[in-house]
Amino acid sequence: MKNFVLKGSICYSKDKNTLEVMDEGYLVCMDGKSQGVYKVLPEKFRDLELIDYSEKIIIPGLTDLHVHAPQYAFRGLGMDLELLDWLNTNTFPEESKYKDLEYARRAYEIYVNDLKKSATTRACIFATLHVDATLLLMDELEKTGLKTMVGKVNMDRNSPEYLCESSAQDSADATIDWVEKVAVKYVNTQPILTPRFIPTCSDELMKKLSEIQKEYHLPLQSHLSENQGEIAWVKELCPDSAFYGDAYDQFDLFGGECKTIMAHCVSSEEDEISRMQENGVFIAHCPQSNTNLSSGVAPVRTYLDRDMNMGLGSDVAGGASLSILRAMADTIQCSKLRWRMLDNTLSPVTFEEAFYLGTMGGGAFFGKVGSFEKSYEFDAVVLDDTNLLHPQELSVKERLERMIYLADERNIAHKYVEGRKIF
Amino acid sequence: MKNFVLKGSICYSKDKNTLEVMDEGYLVCMDGKSQGVYKVLPEKFRDLELIDYSEKIIIPGLTDLHVHAPQYAFRGLGMDLELLDWLNTNTFPEESKYKDLEYARRAYEIYVNDLKKSATTRACIFATLHVDATLLLMDELEKTGLKTMVGKVNMDRNSPEYLCESSAQDSADATIDWVEKVAVKYVNTQPILTPRFIPTCSDELMKKLSEIQKEYHLPLQSHLSENQGEIAWVKELCPDSAFYGDAYDQFDLFGGECKTIMAHCVSSEEDEISRMQENGVFIAHCPQSNTNLSSGVAPVRTYLDRDMNMGLGSDVAGGASLSILRAMADTIQCSKLRWRMLDNTLSPVTFEEAFYLGTMGGGAFFGKVGSFEKSYEFDAVVLDDTNLLHPQELSVKERLERMIYLADERNIAHKYVEGRKIF
């Protein structure tokens, strides 16, 4: 592993309210970890290779805490439906195609290639229920050098026949088969347990997944309190659960020992919020998806003020864009409309907070990731904004703010993950 | 003027609910006007030059009904403020720089160049109060071949000293000077009267503008009912007006004889809506700006159901993006959040409706513009979506829907205005 120094304008969060901006500084990487940011390079680092990104902006790698790889094929399509109809009309038919490995290869190559070119260095990814296609996706991801967690999806009820595992036992067996195949196969790509959501997972399946989790020490990702119809359905399905999240927690699949991401949390109420907080559940805030599927806007201000674990998700294909820079802008914009139209006690999310969520907030699910504070894993993205012309002087912070509204993959010049250059 | 035929997949609105899609058809242009769309090219057109855009999608040119050219310099910056603070902090200081013609040239060249590369063929544009810089902007726009209306801004009160005309008389004199200079100077670029908004225009000025309008037969553009603070201020300033729009109408500057655009109309109530409808006022719906400045979301469903005149505006730099394709997506997305969070009697805007608003809806301000129905002016945009890979077959309509969520200027392959090829 190489040690080196990057020179450029460096921006990173120290905490949710503090965005550090250093105009033309030095960022030191040793053994895959940040050794800190310096205005003047200390003597002891002067023998390291120096890579000059002057005029460019260096930020920590971004984390996509929630994305469905097989849905990338239909991003930006069929957006005039709500969640449950959208699943039946668009999502399930598309996901069923991934039993065909040739189709899966064609589709996943497109997703993985675009993910590689993006500003994302870490991602938590839903595959489909198909073991072989999930292995193929993980093979492709491994080659990119990005750090990801990938889940073979579990669903054994309330799903169309063409996309439903035949029993809880079959679903559990397939999961064990998959986990054993991938447990030691990869450096960058790890398995994550992925019950789709309560409506499609029987109690028996959830019980088995809980056992699997304990045996293999797996993290978990799922969906929570996204849509009104879904919430009402869970209430019907789980009359003994105090709230939606409690239906996971009854099987010990809701944080605590088990590192857990719950996507959306748009309509979580106090008891659910408290439980998430107690259990350290990570919230994946997915503003574009929650907009496209008319779900609403999550109370991000509440979650921020309570210092809960939270990051951003593209939630492709509920969201049309893979970009977590765009997700930062969406987070701010949606919080403004929520403040104006629904609850003016919850003030809008600031630029600094949105940047924190897309870097440190989500990165924390992977450990010390998403900042350049000393000892953080060295994930870095070099932004080149020269194609976005402007007639006046701009500060580095202004240039960074512009990036979240205007950047696309053309602005992503270089990317490093754990000290390795991806491009 | 050349006559020709374009071959490709052709999409256009016939009315707000009807999107026509023809897979591989022929679109005929004669004398700068559409001669219609054909699956089989009629005999009489077979001698015309045929330009083959097979595999590409041809749509009508888009209209940006509301944009501030001098604000393009700070798009995507300083978004954490509401309208009145944002004007004082960001907008007025930037606009004051346009008294310096060198600065104006540098800034306007960037805006005009990006506008040229976009899918927009028509635009109604605010300049600043400076006559010389406005002339420079109009010179630059004229060269592009795009059809635009440009306004020297009027503001003689409640504005910072560095950006305020010294009297109503001075503002009127400058306006006449400007109108006389540009009245016969251009083919593509027309003047439009542009009182900034009621708070910055004295009664005396409004009276004079009304006289100027009648003498020179000018259209008019301004702002209406965007933000709560602004609306309250107008109420204070104009105690004799029944509502905000009435403050324009008292000077006969609110539609009727005078072709008028009012941007925003986020919080218009029944009396204002009725008056706009009676007077045929065009609403410029600017969803991204209304989001960024926390203004809210206009009741687009109401305006659509009442068949009011309406199009889309980028409202740069309240909006960060010049793209009217993006404005279509924003229109749909914001209408969903409004429906979910504010008023579930007003159903979300559909893809077909949003496409109509960005083409025919706004185009109507320029005459028969924004469709390929026979005798419409021939504004056309050729979209190339080959960089947006997908593993499955997609219909032309699906490819078009994807474009509004995913396209950027790389997807704008060719553009025609009134039958002339821009690129």
C-alpha cells in the first residue's frame, strides 16, 4: 500500500455542524488512513510522493446507504405510481429477470460502471433474491475497488409467484449457501442480510434470519415506515407489534448487536424513533425516492437534533440518480418544502449538515469513514469544476456548494478508496 | 429558408393530456413551420432534403418562461435564505456589477453559451436595470438564433442605493431609450417590459410603464405571490389593492390587451386566480426556485384544471439549473410533495402534463410554438440518449420520460428554431 500526499483545496466535516475548508492544503495518506490535513506540510511527510490537485477540490468519498442495483435499469421510468403499485408494476417484473444470468450481467455491468465513475466510495446495495445473480454482482463490484455491502434479498410471502421464495426454509437455505460462498471470497465486498421488508417476509423467515445473523455476524438492511399504505399493511400483518420497527425488533433484527440500516423512516413516530435511537439503527434518508413515490419527507431535523445515526441513499430506482451529491441537494430542498408545507418547527437542513450526512453520516456504517480527520480510512474524491464557468471569484466553500447542485460524473476527476486510487 | 424533413422518433403534445409518440416517423418543415408528422412520408414531400435522426428522439423546442440572466453567475450558491434576504444578500450585489460592461460581457457570454447548448429555444429573460448591459445581452442572444424576449429591469424604490433608479422619470426615460434602440434592431430578440415586482416599483413608475406599454405595444413580465413575506409587504405598500395581482391590474399591467407573464403564483388565492384567468395572464411555474427559496409549491393542478395559460421557468438563480427538462421533473416531484403534505385534493402533475407545460404551455406566449401540429413554428430538439445505457428494450415514451430525469446538455444533439438549425 502506497503512502502519499494530495495537494488541493480540501473540504471535510468534523461533525454535523462543522465543515472544514482549507484553500490549497495538504492531505496525507499512510497505510490507507488519513494522517490529517495541513496548511504547511510537516517535515516528516516531505519525502512522500506529492500529487498536485491544485485548483481542484478534495472531499471524502461519499456513502450511498441505500440502493437497489437491479432497479438501475429502470431509473427515471414509471414515476407516476406510489410504492406498493410501483413495486408490483415496475419493480417485481424487472427483478424477476435476474434469474437469467446473461440479463443480470448486462444490467449489473451498467450499474457497476456508473457507480465506479460516481463520487461514491461505499455503498449498501440490495440485489435480488437470486443467489447466482447476486454473486455475479459482487464479482463485478469487487473489481472496482469500491467498498460495498451487498444483500441477496429475502422474500417468501405477499410477492408475485414469479418472484417469491417457495418457503422460509428455502429462503434461509439459499441465504446460508450464499453467505458461505462469499464470506471469505472478497476483500472489498461483504454480505449484508437483506429481508426486503416486513410485508414480504414471514415470521418463520425472520426467525431464521435472526439465527443466521447471529451465527455469521452479519449486518442487516431493510425498509421502514416509507409509505402510508405500507405502514397500514404492516399493522394488519403484525397485530402484536407496537409499531413497524417493533416487527423487526421482535426478531432481534433492529440494531443493537446487529448493525442495521433502515431506509426511509418518513413517517416514524416517537416510539419508533426512540427505539431506533436506543438500538443505534442507521437511517438511510432517501429524499428523491420519497418524492418520486409520493411518500413524503422524513423529519431529518428531528433525527439530526437527536444525534441519531443517519446517512443518505440514492434509493435507485425510487430515486432516478445515483449521485449522492444530488442527494445532498435533494435533502436540503425537500427539508425546505417540509418546513414550509408540513411543520414549521423543523427548520430546513443546511448545506453543512447535508454534506455531513453524505460523507461522515453514512460513512460511519463502515467504521471511521467519511472524513479526513486523523485515522479515518482514506476515501477521497477529487472534484474538477472547471467546466462550470463563472465570471466572479468564488471561495472554495462556494465552489463546493455549487457542486452539490450542478455536478455530474464529468466533475469527478479522481477517486481513492482506503488509500488506493480507483481512477 | 430551407425546407426539409427530419426522420426519427417524434414526441409532442396535442393538448395538455395528449402526448403523441411516433416511433420512427417523419416531421416536415416548410417555411419555418411544421407541416405535420407522418408515419409514411407523403409523396409531395419526397423531394425535400431528408435528415436522418433514426434512433434519436425529436421533441418541440422548450420554453423558459422565467429566468434572470445576471443571476446565472451565482447559480447553486447561497441557497440557505428566503426570498427577501436572498435578494439583499446575493442578488442585488451581483446585479449591481452589470454597470461594468466588461463584467457583463464575461458573465452574459457564459449564460448565453449554456442557453444555446440547452434544449430551450424560447426564453423570457430578466436582465438588470442597466441599459447598456441589457443591450449587450440582447446582442449576444441575437447571435444564437434563439427567440427571446429580454427586459431591462425597472426598480425605483425599496432597493439598495447601488441598485436603484433615481426616480420614476429616470426609470421611464431609460426604458424608452432602450426600447427605441432595440425595437427594430433584432430579428430574434424582442423587448419585454420588466418592472421587477411591486415592492421595488413606485405607483408613479407603474403609471409611466403602462403608458410606455400602450405606446410601444410591449408584453410584460414580473413576479407575483411568491413568498409570504413579499405578499405581506405588498399588502402594506398597496392598501387599496384587493390582492397582490390587483396592484398590477390597477395600472392595467396584468394581462388583457397586454400579454403578461407572472412568475411563481405560489400563494395566489381565488380572487387573484380568477383575475389571472379573466385576463389571460401566463403563469411561469418555477418549482426548483420555489423549493430553494422555501417559497412552497404552486397549485399547478388548479391552474391546469382551469385551463389557464401556464409554462415552466428555470428562474435561475432561484433555480440552479437552466434545464427545462429538469423543470418538468421538478414540476412532477414538487406536485407530489404538495399533494402528500399540503392538500390531497390536488392530484400530482403527470409526465404528460409536465411535458406539455415545458413545450406548448410556455410556447403559447410566443404564438403557435411548442408542438409539431401543422402550422406550428418549427422549433425542434433532437435528443440522443445513447449514453444512458439500459439492458432492456424501452419504448420511445419511456426513453422520453427518462430524459426529463436524466438528461443534461450532452443529450441535446441538435436544435432548430423556426426552421433554422442552431447546431
